[in-house]
Amino acid sequence: MKRLLAAFAALAAIVLGVALPSSPAAAASLQEITGFGTNPTGLRMYLYVPDRLAASPGLLVAVHYCTGSGPAFYSGTEFASLADTYGFIVIYPSTTRSGNCYDNSSASALTHDGNSDPVGIVSMVKYVQANYGTDVDRTFVTGASSGGMMTNVLLGDYPDVFAAGSAFMGVPFGCFAATAGDPTDPANQAGWNSACANGQVVKTAAEWGDAVRAAYPGYTGRRPRMQVVHGTADTTLYYANFGEEIKQWTNVQGVSQTPVLTDTPQSGWTRTRYGSSDTQAPVEGISVAGVGHSLPLSGQAKLAISFFGLDTTSPTTSPTASPSTTSTTVPPSGGCAVTSAISAWNTGLTNNVTITNTGTTTISGWRLAFTLPTGQTITNGWNATYSPTSGTVTATNVSYNGTIAPGASVTLGYQATHTGNSTAPTAFTLNGSACG
């Protein structure tokens, strides 16, 4: 497990150290959704809805790596900017267990309607389908590393929910299954399976396919298409897993392991398609020469979106599910309380800030001022606008969360770099009144 966390900490540094993709449109921002449905492992849900949606928009679940978070994956990948271009919605789940790895190991995780992370993620999907009218036949999942593993798991557990997946640096469904003790014990969740990680778990295509089919006994419907992407120099989840995934999903799809097309979408990238030469082939593999555990690279998110077919639509309408609020500033009567939840890594952090109205009157329009510790600079935020990005900062409500009723709360957050001090900000004031 320590090896996995160290690798993902390095991945986080790589992802956040490159130039970020174009920022989403100013009025659109990442928001946290609570109370979205059954959630046995306490996942957090972050949602990105572009300013303009395609008719019957598609839905993408984007699953982060170990040590990461939904907001970090939002900031460090191109999926949100692609959502702006093509009008689809993106869910960014966040784990809450130590190390922020997903459960790809336990028997519950590897079973349809089990009692682990996949259940919570599917609840998020159903929430968005119900509230935003997305096309249920155009629901997709992608993820990196632990999230790439979870992409395989979700396609195996819920072929009735997901039409396709794109797994970056993943392993086959069932490869990371707990190998010692009680596999239903939470201690085995998100555990480390060295044999699988090192590419030493080798099975026939039929054996891999049977593992997927056993996750949902009796299911006879469509099976989701799969795209797998892996670096040949990966020494965290070895490249041999790429070939095992190809074996698994070609068997599940009932197509030959011999590619019908091989090409080079970019120098050093070898793409193979199985069962069809079309962009939306049943199975697609992309091998990235000389690259380690640091995907997705720039441009690879677009290949995933093309594989899903999400780039065939254009935004035409405005979202209808986001509530509108007034912008009148009314000081709270009786006070406010603010809490911070910091998740830090070597040079960066995320902070989820919760404001609670402890007064007796409704707040309609809010401005939260606070002082960042020396060396911290905000690089991205959600559920508020932030100015300036260091020193004494003011966070101002956005269109959908300006009203806070007595006793109610609102959560906002930001991602920041730091030079060693990753502590929470101080001196919170809401509309000029000090908060506890």
C-alpha cells in the first residue's frame, strides 16, 4: 500500500505540475452534491455542469488516483474543458478512506450491488440522470490508476449502467482481489496486491471473462466497450496488465484478440482496435512507449471522449437543475461557524470549507474573507469565486448557493500550492462578521 501511495503522490505532482487545460467557462464551476443516495463507504460527490448542455446530454464519471480527490482530478485533467466544448456532464467522486484509494479488492467491491465504493458511484450517476435528464444510454466512466482499476470494476459490476469505459494505468477486473484473510473485511479494502501490480497474474481470456460475468450472475444484456491506456515503462502497475485487460474485455465482448487496426495517433503511441476498426470499437488499446505511471498525458482525454462518442454533440441548452439565488448581501443575525477539511500532498493541497449559518435569519448573498498561510496560493476553486489568490482572500457565492437558511450550511473549496505550510486559513469573517 505504501508503494501505491508513493507512486500516486508522484503522479499528483506530475499532473499538477504541467500546464492546466483551459479553464471552464466562468459561470460554470465544480460543486459538491450531498444526499445523492445510497453511499455505504462515505464517498463525496463533485459535479461539473457546463453553462450549456447538449440535448439529452451524456454523462461521464471521472475517477481519481490514490492520494487524489475529485477536485484535484477536475483541475489536473482535460475532461471539464471537453465538457464545455461538447455539452456533457462530469461527476468527480472522492474517496474518504486513508490514502484516498478506491476499494478494488474486496468481495463487496467486485459484486453487483455489493456494499462498497461502486454502489456510491452508481448512486451519483442515478442522481444526475434523474435531476439533469441525461441520456442513460450514454453514461461512461474513466479513471487513472486506482481510478483506472475502478473503471474496470464498474464495467464488471454495472454493465447495465455504463456503456463504455476508458482505463488509464489500470488492471483487469478481479486482478486486485484480496488475497489474504476475509475479503469482506474493511481492512482488505483498497489493499495492495503485489502479484497483480507486478503483472504476474496471468489468466486465459476465458478465465478473465468469467471473472467479469461472475460479478453479475444472470445478466444477459449488453456489455460495455472498453479502452485501455498504459505506459510501457510503468513500474507501479506493470505494463503486463495492459495485455491482460485486452484479453479480458475482448472475451467479454466476444471478439478476437487479434487487432483489426493498428495505427499511431501520436509519436510513441500505438493504438490497436479489436472487433471493429471504427472509433467506437468494442475494445481499444493504446500503448505509450517509454512512459511510466503518469497518465493521462495531454491529448489522451480527447481520445477517451472520442472513443465514447461524446464528441459528436454540441451544447445547445442551459442547465435547468441549478437553482437561482439573489445577490443581496444581508449580514447574519447571531453569527456563523466555519470549518476546514485539508487534504495535502508534497507541494499542494485541497481545502473544503463549510459555512454554517448559526444565526436566526437567512443569509442571501455571502462573502467569506480569510487569510491564507504564507506560501499558499490558490490555483483553482469550486462553489465560489476567489480574489485575490493569496494573502487575505475573499470567496464570493456563485449563482446556485447564495442563500443559507438558519442552521443550514454550504460547502466551498479550493486547490492551492504551498511551500511547506499546509495548514488551514485563519480569521474567517462572513459579510464582515467574525465566524467561530
